[in-house]
Amino acid sequence: MIFRTIALVGSLGIAASMAQAACSFDNETPVSSLTAGFEAWKAVTDAMAECGNVSASLDQEFREKQPEAFAANPALYQIGGVANSTIVPLLNAGTIRPLDDLVAEYGAALKPNQLIRIDGQTMAVAMMVNTQHLMVRQDILDELGLPVPATWNEALDTAEAIREAGLVDYPIGATFKTGWDLGEEFVNLYLGEGAAFVDAENMPSIANEAGIRSLETMTAMTEFMDPEYLVSDSTYVQQQFQQGKIAMANLWSSRAAAMEDPGESQVVGKVTMASAPMGSQRPASSIWWDGIVIAQNIPDEEAAAAFRVAMEGLDEEMVSANNDAAVWLVEGYVPGPLAAGAAATAEAGAAPYPGSAPMGIMHTALGNGIAAYLTGAKDAQTTLADIEAAYLVAAREAGLVD
Amino acid sequence: MATALARQPVSLKLLSSGFLALWCLVAAFPILWIAVMSVKSPVDAFDDRFWNVVTGPATLANGSGVSVLGIALYLAACWGMVRLVARQMPSLIGQIPPRRRWIGWVLGAAVVTLGAALVLFVLLPTLLAVLNPLAGPLGRDVFGFTTEHYRTVWIERGFLRNFQNSMIVTCGVVLVSLTVGTLAGYGLARSGSTLAFWILIIALVFRALPHSVLVAGYLPVFINSAEILRPILGDAAPTLYGKPLAVIAVLVAINQPFTIWMLRSFFQNIPADLDEAARVDGCTHFQAFRRVIMPVMWPGVITTGLFSFLLGYNDFLVTSLLLDAQNQTMVPAIAGMFNRETTTTDQVVAVAAAVSITAPLFILVMVFQRQIVSGLTAGAVKG
Amino acid sequence: MKFTTFSAFVGPSVVMMLLFIAFPLISVFVQSFQVTQPLYEAVEVETCTPGFLTQTCVIETRNQPVLGEDGKIVTETRWVGLQSYANVLELGRAWDAVSAGSWRALMAIDFWKALRFTLSFTLLTLPAVIALGLALAVAINNAGKRLRGPVIFVSLLPFIITPVIGALSINWLFRGDGILTALMERASGQDISMFAQAWTIEVLMMLYRVWHVAPFAAIVFYAGLQTVSSDSLESALIDGASRWQRMKYIVIPHLMPLILFVGMIHLMDSYRVFEEVVGFSSQGHVISLQWLTYDFLQPDQAGNRSISRASASAMLTMVGIVILLIPPLKRSWRDHRKAH
């Protein structure tokens, strides 16, 4: 064992020294980053670290720390990792800088699709998209002679057939954990109906037909789900899927690779990645992007060094080494079968997640309020009315509504 | 007469020991269980059949297992080492003059840890590799067993750094908390003023406060401390966010109410005549404290220190918010492993980390168990 | 002791508590009567975000905070009196529910729901912890001398284990088809889901808390048992007192101060129950007062947080604690007056 350990440490050392050479320049300015902690960020920050003098914080509390840390003068971090919604507080506070000059100078390898433009200015560089799409056990569908369901109604019928055949414990799996996850599931269904969450005056507008339909779909789904759905987060659903307990789930595309991991999955080669089921207007899903921003409150030289380091993290080399870790937007990404679901969802016209300050409040109100409907404590109308009331109180406190 | 008191009917004895046995099972089971999970492959660890988790067929199929002989050897080695340490260490350290004794403890702990690692991870595996083929059926692997997750945690994930950070924060909390707390506890115990009474009452109310309320207020102040303090300290003004020292200060403050209440009741049990006598001999309060009280206060201080240790070591709310990744302690690091988009493998790795974080607590209780009881007996009885 | 000496001894401790507990507390108190908002302006913004292959651009009206000359968001702070308290308590709705006699409607309001759970959690675990602690202490004291050490060691494990990890390990044992749930299913022949309904989660949370805290109670009581004078026990024996009578009239009164001590600590700790809610992700079914505060404080993804309501709910939690603490505080005050 000791020899193996030594060999392992040795090989790590070699890998590190080889990696050192992988950066195209020698970074001498200390650069630090604050991002979320999931697999893709790990790949990117590891690639950035190859340039030297880089320290990465992959922090689960980044949501809370980022606005404060970027508002400090000088900012505590040069590079930040953001998504559709988490960029909002930074944009609002003006603590991130426009990147057009830096992109012109160092960003030759970037694709236009990667540049997040707000009023014509590039404010962030996206690296990947993530979306929830249908993962379904092809072997079970084949056995029952059913097609991949295209809408939630079809999916529910399929679930009924699977239940009757008694092939798995729970035909449907979904990330219904109370809080952000549950809110996101409603957001997906509601976006599929093509309706808006708030109007131009920031007044809530979810207590309508589309809202009720979305809620009803959710209860219909719970019929076929693990009764502990209110505590099921994506990791748990993924695990149940891997153990063969679930036949289909509208799950994050970043989870697709886990289904094919022979080390932990018992359903390798049996899962089809398909588009998210259609709502009446669009797929019942939302498209998210993740990317980097550079702080405003730092000297220009530091910003330039940080941007160059970030570009090294988002280069082809990183993507080819981690091709299946995410649906990358970066040059050199080869979409495999795992990305088929995300691609189909995007092609079918799924909407981007509408990140904004009112939407943040709405998402929280939804995430906290829907559980009462699913447990049967309230009916659909009351639930939606109560969520609107909760939204209004919070929005008034935030100054978004008079 | 004492024997008459000790005499008990058999039924009562059975009931009492049965109850204790049941409790020990309930108390230890969850911890033993995660220890078992941590040495299995992901498929086995999260299996819903009891025996599959214990025997680990998938782990065994991957070629990592342990034989009956191996288990026997490991158990014997552990037992032998514990006996050796328990017998030899106190007497060895007893030979060192009392003032330097702490060096002995530190050195002793280091030697024991190194020795145990050497025996468990080097000596025994080599020995088993030789013996297993010779032992026939006893030498065949029967239980799935892999140390792979521990290797991932400690070598690839650099958990050692988190461990060091935890130690810095915890030791800092214990030291500062006890220094500040003993002084205050002594002062409060010897002063009967109404002010002292109100300090204690307010401290009690502070102890009851929900922490999340306080902690959320620290973040903006700590991040902007350089800007806030610049007018006073000039360019030397530090950013407190991410500094272990700042976290130590916060944890000490949060822990003060409990510490001063605890220590005060210990000091109240030390007869005031002792320091009065010293005062009559011309000592100041501080001299009396140092010469008379300090030599007899250790049982109480050790017990209180242990509670401070637990608080610092186990804290999540403060450390996760006020430290960044470079000096993160173990608890937020593990919580991070669980909460980020994890694969099942990551989860088992996190389980291994969770077992690792419990090990020092084990040792701590093993060493100080007697002192906890005697410390509580000495002081807290007055309530 | 002179005042200067006293303050030299107590000073450092008091300063730390003032700095890190009292000041934040005062600011929380003030904020509970204030609302701080950014000034928003409506602007037309074109946003381009990546799709899978091509970008989607939308033009929409957004509310953006106005930035001041120093580059920071211009905020406005108003005194709103008891508005935030009203928002948390929702007295109007609560009153309607009460006058309609509808428990369910009352429980639909977050604060009352949290209060209900926090109180029942506190009041149900308190006797359980004391009783289990006492039983353990007596049983350990009864056990043979050589057994005591190992038994105390094992007993202390639930107390020392990191709470986050303790909660998680219980979680694995019961979640889904966790092995203990599977065991119960086999024993009862039914499909059991411990996390599917509120009451089972509540029971699990309480069991976890009792498991976690009872060792502390046990060890304190055990220490107390060592100081019971054997003289009085012997004379009781001569008087023909039964085992139970000796327990009731000698041991328990001797331990009374300790029972009060443990009870008070437990009261304070369980009133701010929080880790269990997070550890068991029970927020869909039951929430606690501290969790409510925490949830108000937690920023959403767009960075909004409800500081005013969080402050109000924190102050309300504190009022509750002070009410719970009044009896023991009165007792301490009487002792203090008697002693001096």
C-alpha cells in the first residue's frame, strides 16, 4: 500500500508539473476567485491555477459573500463565478466591470455566443449552459413499447403504464425539495405555459390559469413519486435514478454524466436524454448559463491579469479534458449523447431563466409556499394568492413595489 | 452498611445493565454505521440491505477486501496499542517535571499518532500480504473494505489543510476563552455586587440568543473592516474577513456566557478563605489568584475547556460565513462536499471525511474522560 | 473586592461580549423598526444570454437601483414603527383564524407555525432529556467499577459528535429506504416513509435532539450522584425506606440544582432549534423560529434579503426566551438577595 501511495503522490507531482506548462503565460499578479463549488467550476479553477499565483474559493456560501466581497474597495476577489440570477446583485451595485476591451485584447478564442451583453456592453463571459431535461430509462420504454413522452400529460400516462407494469419503485423522480429546488420546478412548468411572473410594475401575476395548471401538474407528478419528495434534492434524485428506482426525471443536464458512471450507476447505457416535456407554449424548463465576471474595484492591471487567467481556465484544453462535466459553450466542446437532452430542450425553444430582483423574491416565495399545496393544507387558488401576498410583503420591504 | 446499600436484587441489576447495553447500542450505532459506510464502494455504502452494506459485495468484486485473519490482526493491534498507551504514557509523562509536562503530552500524542499510522497502514498490510495466502480459508477476503475514500480526502482533496485550520481556530478559541473566562469567572465569584449579578444575568440572556441573527451582521463589517478602520489604523487596517483570528474572537465572545457561568460556579466552590489568607499575607488579588487559586482550579478549567473545544471544533455557522476557502475549517469543508453537486462517490468521500473529523474527538474524550467527571463533580453541583 | 480590581478581572470578557454580542443585538433592535431600501429607477435594457448555439436577446424594462457619486447604491432608511413586527406576526390573519376557530388557518401562517413547533419541540424534549439523563446516570452509577469508564465513553459519543454530521448520519439511516426504515418495513410489513409526513419528521427531530443532549445531562447527574452523602442514604435504609423512596426523598432533591441547571440550558438550546430543520430538510413540513429568522436573512439569488423582518422575528424570538427564563431568573435574584 505504501508503494502505491508513493506512486500516487509521485504521479500527482508529475501531473502538476506538466500542468504548470499548460498555461500560455506566467502569471505574476496574485489573482483570486469566488465561485460556486460544482464540478465544472472545479475543472475551470484547476485550469486557471496552472498559471500560478491563483487562489480559488469554491464556496457554497458564495451567494451571500459575493455581493459584499465585490463591493469592498479593493474588492476581495478579482474573478467571480455567476449565473443568470446571481449576476443581478453585482450588476445592480455596479461592482463588475465591462469586459469589451479585455475581450478585444485577450479573448480571441471566445465565441460570440459566450458574451453576455447588457445594453451592448459585455458584462460576463459564459462558459456553460445548464438546463433541466428529461432523462428516461429506454429499456423500460422498450419493454412497454412506449415512445419517449413529449409533454407532461404523455409523461404522466407513461408513468401510469410503468406503475401498472411494476417495473420500478417510483415511475417519476423530481427535485421537489422545499425551497429553491421546489420553486425551480414550478418556474419550469410555468415558463412552459409562456406566462409572466411579474408585470411591468413588479406586481405579481401568477394567480392565473397557467399557475393553477402548473400546480396541478405538480400534484399529478407526486402521485408517481417517492412520498418523501419534499426532501428530495438533485443529488438524491440522481442517486435513486442510478440505483434503478426511478424511470424518468426532469433532471439537470450537469447530472447526465453520473448516469453513465460505471463506478456508481446501475443503469449505465439504459438512459435516454430527451428534451424537457413541452408545456402549452414551450418546453417546461429554463436555460441557465454560468460564467465569469471581473470586479470593478481593482486596478486595471489586476483586471487584465485576472481576465487572462480566466481565459486560460476557459480554453480548449480544459474542455477536452472535461468534455462530459458540463454542456460547455467553449470552443472545442464535442456534444456527446449526454448533451442530446440539453440540445433538444434548447432547440424546442426553452426560455432563459428570467433572473431579476423581483424574480429572486418570487422564486423564494414559490419555494416556500408550494409545499402547503402539495401536502394538501391549501387549495391551488389559496396557495397562489398566499404566494402573491408573501411576494408583495417582501417586494415592499425591498422597495420594488410601492 | 455500605455493602447493604450496594446489594441489589438480580432483576434490578439485569434491568439496569440491559438498559445500559441498549443505550450504548443506540449511542454508538450511527457513528459506527458511517464508519462502515466510509470503507465501502459507493454502490455498497448506499445499499438498502443491511448485510450488503456490512459485507460489501460490490467492494469485494472490485478487489478490495479484508480477511477474517486481517480483521483479527487489526483488532488485536488496536487493542494492544490502546492498552500500551493507557498503561505506559501517564507513567512516562509523570517522570517529566510538572512545568514541562505539556511538552510531554504533545510529543506523546505525536508519537502515538505516527506509530498508529505506521502500524495500521504500513506494517499490517505488508504482514497480511504475506500471511493471507498461507492461512487458507481464513485468509480469503470476506468483507469489502477499501481505504480509497480516505486517501481521496486526505491526499487529493487536501483535507490536511482544513485539519490544520480547524486546529488553529479550536486551539485559539480554547486558549483565549479560558484566559478571559477564568479571570472573569473568578472576579464574578468573589464579588457579590449587584453589578456582578446583572452581568451574569445579561450573559445568560446572550447565551440564549439565536446565533444566526448575530452572525449575519458580522459579514459586511468584517469584509469592509479595512475601509472602516482606515481612519484609525491607517494603511495597516486589516480585512478581518477570512482571518482565523477574527473568527476566534467571535467564537470566544459567543462562548463567553457559558464559560463564565461554568467557571464562576467552580470558583465559588473553592473556599474564599484560601485567597483571603493570601491577601492577609500581603498579596494583591492578582497575586492571590496566581499563587493560590491557579494551582487548584485545573479540574474546572479542563472541563470548561473541553466545552470550548467542542464549540470551536464543531462550529459551522460562524466559520462557514467568515472564512474563505484558503483557511476553511473542517466542518464547513465537509458540508460543502455534501451540498455541492455531488456524485455518489463524492458523498462516500464526504462520509470518510466525516469519520475523520470524529476521530480527534474520540481521542479527546478518551484522554479527558476522567477529568470531565471529576471537574463536574467539583464544581457544577451547586448549579 | 474593589471596583477597579473587579473590572480588571471581568473587563476583557465584558468587552468581548459587548463588541460581538451586544452591539450586533442593538443594531438588530434598531433595524427591526426601520426599513432600508435602494432607490430604484426603471430602465429599458437589452440583455443577451447564450442559448445552446445562438444567443437570445430580449429588451425589457428593469428596475435598477440608482448609483450615487461614490459608486454605491443610494439607499433610503425609514422608520416604520411596528410594521415589520406586524408583517411577521400577521395579526389580522391570525385573528381571523382564531375567531373562525380554524387551527389549520392559523398554522398556515409562518410565524405561528414556527412558534407551535418550537414550543412543542422544547417542552416535549425537556422531560425526555431529564428522564433519560437521570436513568442513565443511575444505571452507570449502578454498573461495576470497571465497566463505568467504557460506558461513559460510549455514552458521550452522541454529545461530542459534530451536530451537522450527527444529523446527516441519522438522515442516512432513515431517509428513503435507509437501513433502519427498511428494518421497520420488514418488521411491520408496510411501506414506511419517515420523511413523507410532518409528524414522523417531528418525532425524528426530537429523538435526534434527545440522543444528542441526554449524554450531557447524564454526565452532569452522574457527577452529582458522586456527592450524595452515603450517611443520609444509610440512615434512610435503617428507617426502612425502599429503593424508590430513597431515590425520591434523598437523591432527587440532592440533584435538584443540577436538574434545574440542565433544564435551563436545554430550554435555551432547544428554543433556538435550527440545525435539525436544516439537517432533516424539514422546512416543507415544519419550521422553527430561528429557521424563520435565518430564512429571512438568507439572500435569494438576486441578492434580496428581508433584514427588517428578520430583525423583528429575532426580537420576537428573544422575547420568548426571556419569558421562558423568567422563573429561573427570579430564583437567582432571590438567591442573590439572600446571599448579600
